[in-house]
Amino acid sequence: MADTAKLARITIRVIVIALLGYAAALVLAWRFQERVAFPAPTGPLPDPSEYGMADGRVVTVETADRVEVRGWFLPPSGPTSGDGAPGLIWFHGNLETVGSIASVLKDFRPPGIAVLALDYRGYGQSAGVPTEEGVYLDAEAAWSWLVQQPEIDSTRIAVYGRSIGSAVALYLATERPVRAVILESPFSSGRAIAKEHYALVPEDLVDLSLDNLDRAGRLSVPLLVIHGTDDRIAPFAMGRAVADTGRAEQFLVLEGTGHTSTYEMGGARYRDAVHAFLARHLDAADFPPH
């Protein structure tokens, strides 16, 4: 009997310790969820000329809450009409910075269309600490800065968002009069992605919205969605759901492609789909056919 009672006490202690550990883990998950969602990698911001884009320049944009975010402005190639050229605001992925995707921006840069790519607050060389509301302020600042440029036609602006950038792009597309939206590897929502990767964390503890399905459902402009079938971060089914909800004009499927290999695996097919989509909906007059 003594041994049985001792075993019972030990079992109870183990259970209590496990429950306390689980509770502590939940507290930490709730407390630091924005840090997990926005890891904020830092790194150098090279000059575009280092990548063969002598016409580009490094820019600093101040947000409504007075945070300075930095990135690249690549002006439209070729002449523009009296009304200016169209523009594209590029929102990169979570573990990316403008510097880390410099070669991608060069290779995927659409001709005849200006590109503005800024690092979110806390990323790259941008100031501040990233939060969901904060990156939305970064998006609004990007919009305000771009439409004020004299060479830009403010009525012909599109947005591109990859991974976490899909939430930022969709936010801006539902808040400002964008002409078209491109999403690459989007997820359904903050809660859905948390459930996918942190199944033991109750959904009610996830404060992050990042609700791509809701915002996609409110889109009234053309949508292109690109997704890899082997995506283990934002599962392919999520991209399909966003495309269906947003009534996507095109859903480009990259067979056998994971979350971080879309640029490489998609290659010319990816680039041409993006360029053609932008040409159709931004009326880029000097856009060369492929």
C-alpha cells in the first residue's frame, strides 16, 4: 500500500509539473506571438546599382507613427506618358529583406512599371519593432509615398505580397484603390497558420488576425495567386482557399515547389505570369510581349 501511495503522489506531481509547464508555454506563446510571426531579420541594404540597376535608389519613408522604413525605389523603365507610369508595391516574405531578395527584384522587375519595395519596421535596416498593426502602417506609408512621386500615375497601382506579405498586400488592397493584387504562397489567417504549426495552442490565445480569407472575399479587383504544391509553411490548400474566396483570375500552381523555392522553381513561368497580369491590368503601354 505504501508503494502504491508513493507512486500515486509521484504521478500527481508529474502531472502538476506538466500542466504548469504547459501553462507557462501558453503564456509565452501568447506574450511573444508577434515576435514569432515577425522574426525581423536584419541585414545590409545595398544600392540597386550594385545589382545592375543604376536607375534605382535607396529610399527612406516615414510612417504615420514616425517610424522610418527603408528600401528600394526602381523607377519605370522607358518613357512615361503625361499621366505617369503605373507602380507596384512589393511586400516580401517573413525571413526576407529587400537586400536578401535584391537579385529577385532585378530578375522579376516588370518593364514599364515602377517598383517600391520597403522592409517592414524592424526588418533589414528599417527602424522600429514589427507588429501586425505596425506593418499595416508601413503599407499605408508605402502607398502614400509612391502616389506622390511625379512620374507615377496614382490610379494605376498594384500590390504584390509573398507569404506574410500577402496579409500586408491584402490589407492595403482593401484600404486603398489598388488596380490589381498578386499573392504568392498566401495563408488563410493568423489563427489558421498557428493551428497548422502550433496545434497545442488554443485558437483563442491567438490575437493576430492576418485574415487573408476575409480580405480576399472583399476584393473587387483582379487577383493572381501563385502557390507551390509542396509548401510546408503555408499549405497549398490555404492558397487555393484564398484564390477561391478572392475569385482569382488566375491560380498559378507550381508543382513540387516548397515555400522557399518558388522564385527558383517558378523561374520564367512565374515571371511571365506576373508580368502579363500586370500588363493587362495596369495598362503598361511599353510592355514587351513574351
